[in-house]
Amino acid sequence: MIPIEIPDSDLSISFVRAAGPGGQNVNKVATAAQLRFDFAGTKILNERVKARLRVLAGRRLTDEGVILIIARNHRTQEGNRREALSRLQDMIDAARVEPKLRRATKPTRASKERRLEGKARDQRVKQTRGRVRSDD
């Protein structure tokens, strides 16, 4: 599936301080990336994809209709920005996959017979089990 191009107008990235890797620098530099994707206002996704994305986003979806992704695994803003964009892209790609429809089928006569034969076989095996008698 070809990745979809997300317009910059639907995205906003800000940087905040974060715990994690960075050593002494972590207290001085805002490296964690907060990516906001305007889920409610975007025109690039149809309604079916939006419905699946809503489920995938879960608690990342705010009441304002914005998907919030926070990336703080890297020491640099650029690394965290790339990770946040990648995670959003992966989420959108997963939502674009149309789930296969399951069609209900009936078991075949042969499969019913095999099942019943197996049950009868198990029943015979269990009936042969029992207390051991001593013939003294």
C-alpha cells in the first residue's frame, strides 16, 4: 500500500521537556516532540478510514478531535520529530487496511462425521479405563 501524504496544514509539532535519555542536558533542552494531527478536520481520509483510525487512536484522540502523539525516546528534537511522524503514518496505514469480511459457512457432512467418529473413539477409550481388579 502506498503511504498517504499528510498535509502540513493538518499537523502541528511542538517540543517540550522530557525525562529519559539526554544526561544533564535533559533539564535544559525541550527535546520531546508533541505531534498534533487534526483528525476531525482532515480531508485526506474518508469516513470508513476515520472510523478505524478513531479506534486505533484510542486515548490519544482528544475531545477536540486531535490525535496527540508524544515521542521522547531520542536525545534530539529531530529524532523525536521523525519518530512521532512515523508513528502517525503507521497508525494511518493500519487504518487504511480494509478488514476482510468473514462469510459464515456450514460444516461439511464429512467434517461432522469425522468429529462424531473422534468423539466415539474417545468414548471407547474412556470406557476401557477403570479400576484394576485383582483376581486373587
